[in-house]
Amino acid sequence: MTNQIALTVIILIAIILVLAFTELMYRRLDIKSEITRKFAHFTTTLSTVIFPYIFKSHWYILVLASFFFALLFISRHGTQLGSIHKIDRKSVGSYVLPTAIYISFLISFLLKNKFLYVLPILILAICDPMAGILGMNFKRKNRQIRIFGHTLQKTLLGTFSFLICSFLISVIALYLYLGVFNYKTFWLAMGVAVVATLTEMLSTKGWDNLLIPLSTQLMLIFFL
């Protein structure tokens, strides 16, 4: 138990340092908040992939998630953490993220399958910020998606890159998990990628941070 508490404290400090570094980049280097926000999303989310292998109880994750949820929620109207909050759109994504990590961990913990946490979090950590950065920075010949006359906040390039990235991650992860590459590996990876991409494309105001891992988990629970 002592080791678990020590690990919780270490991870807590490490993520605080990442947020501090991100804020420093935003203030001193004048980097756009959309970029620093994606950097923080990538580094902090990716670092949580190891949680199932180092924590034996979901309560430690609940403590971490609650702390960062409170920190991000309270700071959203202040002058601190501009690197996270100073964006031109309304989004709850920053403080929904800790909730998503805890819920995803809890589901995998209850079902006693670490892979149910690892793959969804990998997709959320890598594909989501990559799609966002590509969509924002490659404006030429890149159009926003329109469905039934309604213009979405997502771009064609960003959505396509999310699909390809999530498929590649899923194929590799499923191959390592199942130990074989066959039709099931391919089609399950494709199914996960399509569902995650549609979820990201249709989600608004940052709710994709919660819905992407949950939709991915559902695919794995039903078809793995």
C-alpha cells in the first residue's frame, strides 16, 4: 500500500510539472494555446497508459482524477493555465479528460482486462491531438465536414488522419495482445478505428475525450 501511495504522489507531481512546463511554453515562447493544450493532452494522457500495470486498485486513480478535475475546473475562469483554457471555442474537454481516464480504468479493472484500458487510452492520447493539429495547421485544400447541410467543427484532413492513426495503433496493439494477425485482428482494428473516428467527428465541445475511449471499450467488449 505504501508503494501505491508513493506512486500516486510521484505521478501527481509529474503531471503538475508537465502542466507547469506547458504554461511556461505558452507564456515565454508565445506558443498558441491550441498547440500547448494538445501537447498537454498528449503527454499526460499517454503517461497514464501504465496505470493498469502499476496500480492494484481504482481508488488511486480516482484520487488523481479528482484532483486534476478540480484543478482544471476551478482554473478555467482564472488567469492560470492559459495554456489549457485560452482557446477560441467552448470546450469541457480539459476537465472531462480526468473523468474519462478514471471511468476507462474502472471498467477495465472490473472486467479484469488491462487491454480494455490500454488501447482506448492510446487512441485518445495520440490520434485526437494529432488530428486536431493537422486540421488546424493545414488549411489549404482542407475543408470542414458537412452532413445533411450541417457544417461540423471537424475537417476532412483531421478526420482522415484520425482514422488512419487509430487503425494502425489498433492493428499493432491487437496483434501484440492476441499474438496473431488474422482476419479478426484486421476487421476488429478497422471497426475500432471507424467507431472511434465517427465518435470524434460527431462529438462537440470536448466530449470526445470521454466518448472516444468509452466507444472503443464497447467495441472491444463486444467483439474481442
